[in-house]
Amino acid sequence: MIGACLAAYPQSDRETRLRALRDEIARLDRELQQLETEEGGVLGELDRISAELSLGRTRLREVALRADALGERIGEHEKTLAELGVAQSERRAYLAFRLRELYKGGSRQTLRRWLGDRDRRTYWRGLRYASFLSARDESVLAGYRQAADRVSAEKAGLESQREALEATRRETAATNRRLDAGRRRQQELLGEIRRDAARRETAIAELREASRGLAGLIEGLDPATTDAALDMTKFQGLLDWPAAGEVRSRFGTVIHPRFKTQVPHPGIDILARAGDPIRSVFEGEVVFAGWLRGYGLTTIVDHGGGLHSVYAHAAVTWADAGERVGRGQRLGIVGETGSFSGPSLYFELRLNGKAVDPEDWLRPN
């Protein structure tokens, strides 16, 4: 699982990504804590499970990046140890040769051979040679000892990094077990809702209430603090799509994919891939970014002129309330928070508080 998640980030990019993931984890953790304090109900329980799953998936991505960094450091230690091993072999061979020389001739005979006994010139040349060999021996021996200390340090570092990598593998396995348990709970709860007519009616009522809640939220939002430079209404039918993918559920009244009951659907569901970017369809100001009951992680952008766009089911949101965004700017990544049918993007457009068909505003797909 880790191997599928790893990305070949340069160190600086990886550190930036790690910081971003840790920020996402902290934000999701806060959202989960908030959900745990709110009123329950069917949607509330599904929202909590969805938040736990999103948090677990984000933790997996963070652990995978840490494992990637540890793997690189282990490789560096192993490379250094290999290089030290070659150098140490050369030093050992030289020192062994010198020891054999000294042992065979004895120190006096060796000195006599080096210094010579024939003339003064030979004597001084031999003395310089003996001095050089003595200094060379000391240098090689000192280098050998220093390298031996470094080998010990590198081995200790390597062992530490391997232990840390093993810890990330255990953490990954534990997180995957929690994710599996969460997915089972989610499927069991959805199965109970489908089988139990009363719970199903409760869930449908809560979905309708969530839709009304979103409309009320938009109506109650303060308008953007700055006006848009361009009039979005002049770009009707020309807006880029907020995410790549086919439309799974269109605007209007649809059959709910899980409950098989007609429900109002004031937006569209785009069958996008998990992890794909979510982009703002037009410039504007983020007026909401957070968890919405029934919608999961949601971003709302005020484009001026009474137009708002809604992006829901995100895995993470990157833009904060009050932030100006440009056309095509990333708002987050596709996920399945609050979704009943896997990864997708729920997209909605409202003009003066009333939902309008987004496909009338987007370029032909």
C-alpha cells in the first residue's frame, strides 16, 4: 500500500508536502471533533464515519511520504557504508603490507635497508624516505581509526532509520485496519438504512434538511468584501469545469443512488477521480470552507452579482474563508466526504439564492 502512495518528491518539495499534509490532518481532526459534539441522526453518524475515513486516508499519505524520506536516508547510509568499506579495505591492505615488512626485516634491518651504509647522499635520501613512511603509516592508521568510528556512527544511523521505517509500516497497517473497519461500519449503516423503511425516511428527510441548510447558509453569508473584476453572467456557457469527469447525477429531481427514492438535486455530481484537483470556475472570494452536514468538506465561492458556486465531498480544502481566488485556482482535491457513492465532486451554482443548472453555465463537456 505504501509503495502505491509514494511520490518521487525532491527533498524540499517533500518537506513542503509533509507540512501541507500535517495541516490537512490538523484541520480534519478539528472537523471530526466538531462533528462529535453535534446532534446525531443518520446523516450525523455517516458524517462522522466519513470524516474518520478522510482523516485516515490523509494520514496514510503523510506516512507514505515519511517512509519515502526514510527510504532515501537508508539508501544514503548504505551508500556511505559501501564507500567507507572500499576505503577501509585499501587501508587494511596497506597496513598489513607494512606490518609484514616490519616483521620480516625487524626495525633495525629495515632502517638499515632504507638508510643505507654506503655514502652520505644515500644516507640522507634513506632518512627522508624512512621519515616519509613513518608519517604515511601514522596518517593511514589515523584515517583507518577515524573511518572505523564513522562506520560505527553510520551503522547506528542506518539501524535507527530502519527502525523508524518499520514503525511507519506498523502505523500504515494499523491505519489500514481502522479504514477497513470504518468502511465496514459505513456499509453496514447504509445497509440498515436501505432495509429499515423508518430509518430510510429519516435519512431522506435529513438530506432534504441539509439541502435547505445549504441554501440558508448561502443566503445568510456576508457578501464578498471586494467586487469581482469581471461579470460572471457574461460567461454563461463558457465556464471551465470544476473537475474532470462525467456527470453521474444531473440537476433536478433524481433517484438517490443508495436509498432508491426521489430526492431534490439542486446541483450535479461529477464522477471525478479521488485526488484530482477541484478548481474554481470563476474568480471570486471564498466565503465558506469547512464541513457541511450531508455534504462533507465544502467550499463556497462568492463571484459577485448574486452568484455563488459550491464544491462538496472534497478530501481536503485548500482555500480559507476570506481568500480571493482566481479562475481555475485549486480549491482542494476530490474525495468522498459526505458522499454516498464513492469519490465525486458535488457542484452547485446559485443565482440570488436560487439553484440553477450548472451545465447551462459550463462549457459543453
